[in-house]
Amino acid sequence: MALLDYFLRKKEKPVTTASKAKERLQIIVAHERNSRNKQPDYLPQLTEDILVVLRKYIQVSDESFSIKLDNKDGDLNVLELNIELHDEQNKG
């Protein structure tokens, strides 16, 4: 029976250097994507647009304004705006 098993067994695909290289490249690409800055491309323009709208109503300097985008739990994005507002009446 051992002789019959030898001829009937499935032959495994040999691992080629191309498949090894492909697998390594996929790992490198996945690592680079994770280590990259996760800031979306539209965030700088969104920041400028928000500043333009705010400046129509109040005085806001670039230093007193910050915007941050966080990814919570992989499914939820949180946009955080921090604006320092100065009381103009108390200045004097």
C-alpha cells in the first residue's frame, strides 16, 4: 500500500523565489501603509476653508487654531477643532 500511496498523493507546489518575493513585498507595502502619516489629502484644504469661515465672524490667528483627525476603532473618524477665543472687551 505504501507504494500506491506514493503515486496517489498530491504533489505540493514548489515554493518559487518569485512567490517568496511577492509575499515579502506585500508585507513591506502593508508595513509602509501603516507607518505612513494617516492624514487625508483633503485636511489642509479643509483647515483653510474652516479658517476662512471663522474669520468672517471672529478674529482667529493661525496659532490659536488647530485641527486634528483621529481614527477611532478603525470605523470612526473624529475631527477635533481647537480654537482659542480672546475676549475683546477685557483688552484695554
